[in-house]
Amino acid sequence: MKIEILGPGCSRCRATEQVVRQALAELQQKAEIEHITDPVQFARRQVLLTPGVLVDGQVKSSGRVPSLDEVKTWLGARAA
């Protein structure tokens, strides 16, 4: 599984990465996590508002920090 976090590195972007890492730990899953800071790449991935989260190339969240339960739902669905 590949998770991409898109954002310039602001506090909301860091908070999003922490939520993703916590969800992975709680679900005992492993994933490649990449933090993308290039605005050109945001546009290529169709994320106009940051922070953005993509799971295996699919946009799951944009413009907000997702909740832990929300991320666990995305990751749990991938494990099933």
C-alpha cells in the first residue's frame, strides 16, 4: 500500500501524517508513506487544497486533517 500526503509541510500536513501513522500502527499495517511538497504534483494528483491524502493513487481527503477513525476506515477497507 502506498500513502501520499500532499502539502507544503505546514502543521496541518504534519498532523495528517501523524494520524495516518497512528492508524497504521493501530491496525498493525505497513505502508509506504511519501510526503509530497511540490505544488505541481498536487495539481497532477487533482488535490487543490492541502493537506491531501491519497491511498494507492486515490484521493481520500483534501483541505482538512482527517480523523483517526476515518483513516482507519480507509485502511481497513484496503486490508479486507
